Amino acid sequence: MKCVDLFSGCGGLSLGFEKAGFDVVQAFDNWEPAIDVYKKNFSHPIFKLDLTDEDTATQIIKGLQPDLIMGGPPCQDFSSAGKRDLSLGRANLTYHFTNIVCGVRPTWFVMENVEQIKKSHILREIVIKLQNEGYGLSAVILDASYCGVPQSRIRFFLIGYLNDGHNQLNSLFKQRLSHKPMTIKNYLGDSLGIEFYYRHPRNYNRRGVFSINEPSPTVRGVNRPVPSGYKLNSCDPQGLDLTTIRPLTTIERSYIQTFPKSFYFEGTKTNLEQMIGNAVPVNLAKFVADTINIYINEGVQRELTLFELDNDFEIPKKVLHRT
């Protein structure tokens, strides 16, 4: 299927879908440092565009005739790492993504975001709009460490298939999850040359030292050295010599995001940390893309049902799937 990637960043979603056999024909973003890195790693073009200009974006993307639109609208206003303030405006990019999808009407779309979006009125509103456009919707919350990524990263995916039933992919996602989480050592072996590393906690009541024998915590957009005078927390591994502990390097963190070692990063450390931290892990994107492929190719039984996310996520009864 021909795909376009909105809010592509440096290309985690694009690369994952390419690895699953999808044809990514163009990407769109508005941040020059990420665009520069994307250009160096993909043969298809990336277009610099402010996606709040929905009319321009819709016209350009319509001309590409994509079968699938994917994207991860910036999620800081939903995220537990941010201020959770929907008035700051970045959450509105979720509306823009939805409006572009509805304007182009591809057969499929995939939207990635943080888990906290499920508590937002914005999700309910876009679900209603997408249902009224005829999309059958599946929503799933995935822990990346059960999807081939050595990282405990929890992310929400909303997937739409035009003129299909709802919840069709949910059970398929569950069936494909691994039985245990992937550790850094599972993925990288001993190539990092360390057993323990530092990841700066949000406050000093939380853990800061981690082992390669477990999944990494979520890779964020900041990466700080061990502070002078840092003392082991009661929840840190005990008996360690802190002088031997270091944070992961920028490039090592890209490996935790499952970018291959051949992926070329260039730019300031601050910009690279941000684009790597904001990226969709490549193997998580491939896991989602492979699941869509299985659904299409293996003729999974389809049933028409009301869209459901979980017991506390209710869509108004008047909004039903259009058959």
C-alpha cells in the first residue's frame, strides 16, 4: 500500500512501515532538524509543511493518492511528561491530523499517541468524526517491550479502515504480543559494554539506575549526566559504584528506539535527543504494520460492532457504524 507519514519526525513510523513492506511515498513535517535527518535516510521525499494548513495539506496529499495515512501528532499536551494542558495548542494537531484524513479519505489510517489521550475529550470528538466518515475503528494500547522493542514505552494507536466494522484488529494485536518483555540484553547483547546505566528521573524519589537485563524505561527527549552528589535511591539497584555508572549516549538511545546502526543522525545533541525521544520505535511501527498486513491477507473474520476502547470509554449511542 502507498503511504504518507504526517508529523514524521526523523522517520520511526516510516521506517517501520517500510520494513513491513509498505510503500512510503512522502513524509511531512515542519521541524528542519528532523527533516534534515529524514532526508539522509530515505529515498522518497519529505515535504516541509505546517500541517495546521489543512487545505494545502489535503490538496497535496490527495494528489499522491495514498492507501494509508499515518502519523503521530505531537503529544506533549496529553503526556505525563508534559503539563497535561490541552489549552497550549499542540493537542489541536490531533484535530488537524483527523481533518486531513477525512479530507483525503484513504482506505486506512494509523494514528499514534500517548496513552493519556484516552482520557481526553479530543479523542471522543475525533472518534465521532471518523465514524461519521465511515471508518471502522480499532484502538489498542501497546507496551513496546512486548512488540520487539527493548523499552517499556506505552503508546496508544487508533487505526481506521474505510467501510469496515469496529474493533476488528484488537484481538489480532493481543495474539501477536510476545509472552515476556524484551530486555536491552535480549536486543543488543553485551555490545554496550555496561551492565547498569543512568536515566535521569523526573524527581529524586524515583529510580535513576537501570540494568540491561530489563527493558529500558521510556526514552524521553532529554538525556542528562549523573548529577554531582547523586545518591542511590532505595529503588535503585544497591551496592553499585556510581563512578562507574553513565547515561546511555545519544546514539545508544537510538538503538533502544530500534533505529538500526546504519541510520544516519546528524545535528546538535539537543535536537537529536528530542527527535529520538519523540520518535515511534521502528519495531513498534513494524509490529503495527505487520498486524494490518495479516488482517488484510489472512481474511480475518469481520463482525460489525460498536466501537469500544475500554469500559470507561463510551461513544454517544446515536453515533453508530455506518453500513
